[in-house]
Amino acid sequence: MSVQAPQPPAAITVRMYRGLLGDCFLLTQTLPDRPPYRALIDCGVLQCIGAAGSKPATKAATVHMQDVATSLAADTGGVLDLVVATHEHYDHLSGFLLAFDTLKALTIKKVWMAWTENPTDSQANQFRKTTDSALSALAGAVKLTALAGDDRLESIRDLLQFYGDLDDIAGLGLTGKAPQALDKSPRSCAGALDWLKLKAPDQVSYLEPGEVVKFGLDDSLTAYVLGPPRTMARLKQLDPSAGAGREVYLTKPDEVAALQSTLKIHQGQETIVANDLPFSTRFSLGKDETAGFSTAVLYDDPQAKDRRIDAEWLGSAETLALKIDGDVNNTSLALAIEAPGGDVLLFPADAQVGNWLSWHDQTYPAKPAKPDDPVRSAPDILSRVVFYKVGHHASHNATARAQGLELMTSPHLAAMIPVVETVAHEQKSKNNPAGWSMPYPDLYARLLAMTQRRVVRGDGQLADEQAAFQDSQKFQLSYDGANPDDPLWAELRLATALPVEPAAPE
């Protein structure tokens, strides 16, 4: 009598592509006797803006994205059941630019984005209009040769690396986005989002906070949509610390208009006229406030050159660039994915503190269909998290403490950090000569403690990671076998329960 081989167990694997300071995660769900279900969450890497010679690791990683795309296309058979595009930043979307010729051949069945990308949503449209106009003005400012070498200008240039090609960014607020075609490579993150919308035109979902979505094989996976929030109070909350340097707010239209006017003046496109001010109105003084000012010193007097403020608007522009960066991070589509059996995988993208705190403002679902329908709370969901994709490459401002990480109390918690520390350290500036602190030491230490060192990094030491997972009761860790010395990817496999068959009608 022949003995039938046991059926493979149900499982979810989370694959992180290594060598990237950027998010590229492939989720695969398997069930016995079924083709696998595959979902891609973001696909990007930090680009190299500025002197490429001073950023060799950053430059190498952008080339590495082609290897990632080739592997992704081969291992999925060219079919993705779902693509999740979390937010409009280069280190999350640039795969669709850098490896377009490979990825354009993929079949993409569904696309998820946050409500902030919905073209029929008035709140989303106003946010994108203001952001696009500001990015356009900032990209124009960077090109002013008369100010070349100013540290503030270089800081703005570095921040713009998160959005795409400078020429394409410069046209966002002036001419609108060019029509996208499926066979034409996007040049910016906005273009990548538009291309994805064309790729699956009838299967794009713009998810709302508090929404609960069934997906996967037999709809056996549950996605709790945690963020981004709808309320401005939460969207503008970027950092929990106090002080003017910490509490920054959503980009305001009058600040964008002031920057645009100043830029036009410096480009010789117009002269200053009434109501055409180079600074935001909050910096203006009324007639009664200027009555005692002396006008004896002429502005053009060479003896008074230290009093001139011709380039001081760059300080406001730099602040604006920082604000936009935080604004877009806080619009991240944050998802908690529940597997059969109740374990939860957390993918918060680059959500900052307002996004995290907003998760506690609602239930899941936010609006139950029936009064007696079961609902979940954020603490309940977080208590069952066994996998955490660490937000924003483990930077200081993208993992909430008391209302976030400290609520992930599962003894089986594991984490993945899409980080390459050498790339982070290459992002130097006058104000930050050591580069970016990723992973942030205090956060990293706490992650290691809470996970019992079960942390996989994009630049991790393989022997240390394998030792940490040796006794894991939830996860199996494996790597790309084709490149054993420097594997292209790392993968965590989580065994799950079989989906519960729906009850037959009585």
C-alpha cells in the first residue's frame, strides 16, 4: 500500500529584498492544493542625488534594484495578485522607475492605495495640489545657479530625492502631470502611482482608516486599515516632542504661494508688486508695527550688505521641504494583516506619530454593518502582532512607543528592517555630518530586547540572524540560496491555521 505524502501546511512567507535602503516586500500565502497568492508591498530604493562620488553605496543600491526586479518577476511567474503602494516616496516606489522594463511585463490584478491618492476625493485633491505646487517651487529653487553652494539649497536638494527626477518634479505644480502610458516609464513617484492605476484600472482600491478588507486565498486574510487618518489634527502630528523645531505642520497654501513668488522674482519672471510677498503672511508687520523703523540706510548700500536678506527665504524653503517630507510620510497606508489563527503582520510604511496615534481613534471596522458585529481595537490588534516591518528604516520618528511598539506584547515577535547602514551614513550634510542615524540606537536596542534579537536587516549578519531564529516557535528564516554569501533576499515563514470553512446555511 502506497503512503501519500503529507500535505504542505498553510503558511505566509514575508520576503524582504536585501541591500536596499527602501521597502520591497513580497508576501506569499500558500494553502494545500492551491496556487500561491502573492502581494507586493512597495518596491523602492533611495536614489542618489548630489555628488554620486561621495555616495558609492547609495549609487550601487540603485543598480541593485534591477537584480531585485529580475528575481521578483521570475519567482512570481510574472503575476502579482496585489500591489500595495503605501505613499509617494522614491524609496518605496522607485522600482517602477529604475527597473521599469522588467516590471512593466508583470500582470497586476489589484492595487491598493491610501485614500490620499483618490482622484475623486476633495480632501485628497487639495492635499496633493498644495504638495505638488510646493515640490515644483522647491525643485525650481534648487536650480538657481546664483545660490549654488548654499547649504540650505543642498539640504532641499537632498530632501527632493524622495520624489523623483528634478525636472519632472519642477513641472508638477505648473503644467500638471503628463499623461502616463503603460509602455512609458514614469520619472517621478507621482508618475509611478499613475502608472499603477493604469495597470489595474478597474481594480484600484483607495482604503479608508477603520476599513476591514478580506483578501488572499479564499479571502482568508484580513487587512485592518490603520491609517492614514482623515483628521488634520492627526495628519499634522509628525513628532511627539515639544518645541518649535519638533512640532511641524501640514504645508499651507500661503507658504507655497510665497515661495513661488520669490522664485519667480529670482528667475527674473516678475517684479515685486502689491500683495506679492516673498514670505508667508504670518511674517508680515502692519503699518502700526513699523512706525518706529528707521529708513536712513538704503538697502543697496554696500556698507549695509550684512543686513540684506536676499537669500534668507531659503530658510523658509528648507523648512517647507522638511514639512512636506513629514506630511507625505504621515499619509502612509498602514496595514495590519491578520492570518488564519489570529497572528498579525504589521506594515506601517513610514507612518509618523500622528498616523500611529490615530489607530486608537477608531474601531475595526469603524462602522460595523450590524450592531452586534464583532469589532477590534488597536490595542487588541497590536497585542497579536508577531511580525513588525519596522517603520521608516528604524528612524527615530516612525515607531510610536507607548501606543505602538510597547503594545506588541507577543512573545513570538519578530521584525524586519529595510536598512543599509552604510547608505544611511552617506547622507551627510553640514548640519548632520555623520549622516542619517538608521537604525536609531535607542529604538534598535528596544527592538532587539522585545524580539529576543529576532531582527532581520537589509544589511544583516547572516550567522547572527540565523542564531536568533534557531529556537523560534513561529518563524523559519531562510535566504536566497543562489547567492549564499550575500543573498538577494531574506524570508520569514509563518505557519498558519487552515481557513475555516463557512457554515452551511440552515
